Amino acid sequence: MVELMVAMVAGLILVAAVTALFATVLRANSTAMKVSRLNQEVQAITDMMARDIQRAGFDASAATATRLVSGALPSPFYFNAATDLLDETVTGSKIYRCIRVRYDDNGNGVLNNSASSSFETLIYSYSTASKGIKLATGATAACNGGSLVSTDDTIEITSLTYNLLSSSQASGARAIQLNISGRYKDNTALTLNLQRDIKLRNDGY
């Protein structure tokens, strides 16, 4: 009887140890999956914004005489940091939560903003209420308007800022620095911060 009880206790201890190990492995695997999903989602959002920002200023008619003649009006797609970087975080900081870009999506040299042609004005902004990034399109697009670019309700974006890199202005090829942070809703200790410098490829008209 004593030997049987000792064997049962030893067995229970072994089962408890195996169960604890199994639970630890499951938690580690769950955390790894969440980190991977968070990274994938934030990277996807960043890539989407970067593609549009890189295209800012593209004008299929930029090389025509009307665009290049001295004193001519600039391209309607030109990115003007003074007016296209919006919602400054702190007055004078030159760090913004909203950016407007325009590019000649249909290649006709005219700024179009209708469903029948193309929406060539886009605004990306950070929504503190929705904890996400919103995209608004069209001539009346405004910061914090439009729809969320991500419908993943397990992840939230905690911050998004843009600023024009001063060093890029000196070199003649401007670049926007994008900073974005996100986290898992049910485990706020799982966070991700990304920073990307995005060159304006069509800069100069």
C-alpha cells in the first residue's frame, strides 16, 4: 500500500510537471503567433502608405513645355510640405499626424477626384478614437475622414507621425520620415515600433 501511494504521488508530480511544461509551450507559441501577426499587420499598413507617398507628385505631363516654362504654375500634383503635412502634434514641432498626397493615377495630366475617373487626392491620418489609420480620398478629403485601412480588430495603432527630413531638403531629394507604433489589444505588452524614410520619387515640378 505504501509503495502504491508513493508511486501515485510520483506519477502525479510527473503529470503536473508535464502539464506545466505543455502550458508554457502553448503560451510561448501563442505569443510568437501574436508578435508575427502584429508585425505583419503594421508592416502591411506601412507599405501601403509608403507606396502612395513615394508616388506623390507624379505627373504624366510634367515634362511638357507648359510645366517646364519659366514662371509656369507648378504641377497640381506637387507635394507642398507647408500645406500637405497636417495636424501638427505640437505647434512648431514640425511633426504631423496627417499627410495629403496627389499623383496622376490615370496618367492624363489632370488632377481628377471623381469615381468616374480616379481619386487622385489621398489623405492618411491617425484616428485616436478608432486607434487606427484612416484613408480619405477625393477633393474634399480631410484628416480623420474616410475609412480604416485595417479591419483587424485584434490590433490597434497607438501612434502615427510624419515629418519632412531637413537633411533631405539640403540634398535636393526630399524624404518623409514615417513613425508608426502598434500593439495587441488583449496583450498590450506586445508592441511594435517602425520607422521608415520614404523618398519622394517625383520631386521637382
